[in-house]
Amino acid sequence: MDHRGNRPPDMGLPYLTDYRATFRPDSEIAAVFRPKPYEPLIADVPRLLPATSERTVRTPEPGAAQEARVLIQIDQSRQRLSVHVDGEAVRGLESVRISTGRPGKVTRTPDGMYSPGTMAVRRQSYFASRLKKRPVYLTHAIQIVEGIFMHDASHGAMAHIGKKRSVGCVRVDRRSMPKIFRLVKQHRADTRIQIFHSSETDAPGRNLAADSNSQH
């Protein structure tokens, strides 16, 4: 400094690190990179369903199809799914390709009228994980009955969509299932899932299509 208090032009300004007296770079930088908590995989608390010893056909609730605001109809004969809201078909979901259970007592998809159970954006399939000896996950899964869900078809399963190839679950075209999942999540209490055979030739027993008055 000169006698007037001026800084000589050849002296640089001191480097200002931070104006705060309590600046702690180590702890504050660590906070930026600290792992953040994420939402759990299960979207909500699982709802307890009645225990069943077999995958038997449920008796449709009287008038359930007419009272439901959201009605999902799954035709196992045609391997197609349709969604109606307030009696009107949802555009783009009028005829969605699916894959239901192979013929057989253990692998069949049960006909009947159901309310959606547990819903999960991503849920581990314990049966498939044990079978393949590696973690296998179901995405956009909606529980139909104990042990049976409707969910996204995997990339490999998409090659067989439209055929009875699952072990009981309803595999849905992965391009449509996210939209169905969001719709059911919004109107879960007013949603019914109706599963039936529209053809007598491939029905495992008494055809429930007559009971549902469905023409699909």
C-alpha cells in the first residue's frame, strides 16, 4: 500500500474462497453426493385376500360388471383384453393382446369376477425367481387373486403374446399395461376384472361368458 492506502497495480487480489465463516467444504460436498431415499418398490400396503387352497373359479358378484366404473374384460379364448370406463371403451385399450395360463389345473388362469388386490410398479416374482435361480421382477403388477397377477409382458414374452403361455398370470402387451395400471390406481375401489372364455371349445368348464353377458 502507498501512503494514500492505494494498492499497487502489480499486486493481485487475494483469492476469496468463501465469505461464510462456517464454510465446511468436506461436509457440504459430501451432502451433495449422499444417497437420496427413494420410494419403496411396493406401491401400497398389500390387501389381504381370502385364503384359497386351489385356484378355483369365483362366483361373479351380482351386478358387479354394471356397477364398476372401470371394467377390465379378459377374454381367454381370443387372448384379448378390453377396458371400459363408465361403459365406454377406452381409446387404445379396446383390444389389447395378452397371454394367459397354459391349459392345466396348476397353470390355468381362473375365470371369474375380481377386485384388484396388491399393486406394485415393480415386484419380485418369487416363483419365477426360484425357477430361474435369479431375481425376476414383475412390472406394473396388479393382483387378481393369490399368486396370480396381471403385469407387463417381458421382452422375451412379447414374442408369444396372444397365446396361452404363462403359468397363470395375465401377461399384457407392455405398451398398454402402464396406462392400465395408472387407470386402476386412480379408480381402484371402482374397478372390476372380469375373466372369461368366449368360446366353449377351449373353456375348462362351464363358460362364464354367458353369465357376464359379454359378446367379446
